[in-house]
Amino acid sequence: MSTLKHLKYIATFPKIGPDMYFTHWLLFFKPFRLWFQKRKLGAIGDGSEIRPYAIIDGTKNVFIGKNVIIPEGVRLVTDASDSEAKIIIEDSVLFAPNVAVYSTTHTFSNTEIPIKEQALLNKTTIIKENSWIGINSVILAGVTIGKHVVIGANSFVNKDIPDFSVAVGNPAKVIKTL
């Protein structure tokens, strides 16, 4: 692959992250960051931004509301080839570092075929407004986190969490209603 083709591929591939070295440097400079994230994502609201060292796969299927910061280490993963594989983050959601949010996973029911060759299961994942996702938490495909929810550090969220709840653990369980 020629150098020019390679640079074009990196610039247009639906991914943001440090391994996309040709475009990742744009995240270090706020005016470039704002321009770049509006160009790459499905949508991003005013006051929101993606910080350096965040990783987003399937950028066009990621929709971010107002006043959301995606800090270092956060990973958002969608299937760029399926419009049903969305990650929707509503207004004023707070992320701690190293959170992983998925809208896609592998199927594994056929034991005759290696898992990596089986189909993907894609579902929309939603984090509603004013929620806080604690450090090192994982949110799986198809989960909806309600409004004003706190997800404790190191939690594994594999089921919906209702509005105004505090959920912690592996798997995450509601321990308190606000």
C-alpha cells in the first residue's frame, strides 16, 4: 500500500485512538479536537469532547449529547457496518478513566466454528443523562443505564439499570435508589 493510500485509510477509517497516529494528534489541540470529533462521530453536542488516548471504534454509530467528556482510557466499541449497533450517550454523562462501553459482541453457539468467525450480535447501548460511570467499569451491548445513575468503580453491567439508582459489582446490582 502506498504511503498516500495508507494516510487516506487512517484519516477515513471509522476509529479514533492512539493507534490512528495520523489523526490522533488532533485530539491534543482543542480547536482541532472540536473540528475532528464533529467530522468523525455520528453526533456530538456542545461542550462535549474526546480527550487524547480515548478509543472509539465505529465512530459514525456513536452519538454524544452536550457536556460529556470522554477521558483517557475510555473505549467505545460499535460495529461500523451495522446501523443498529449504536452507542448513545445523553447530556452531562460523567465518565471516569478506563471505562468500556460496547454495542456489539460475538456469538458463540456453534462449537464447530471458531468464535472469531461467528456472527456479531449488535444492540443499541444507551447511557441516559446525568449519569456517572466509575473507573474501570464495563457496560455490555444492549444495556440501558437510566437517568441520574451512578455505576460504581470496577462494575460489570450486563442488565439495564433503572433511573435514579446506584449499582455496583460483578454483575452490577442496584444497591440504592436516589
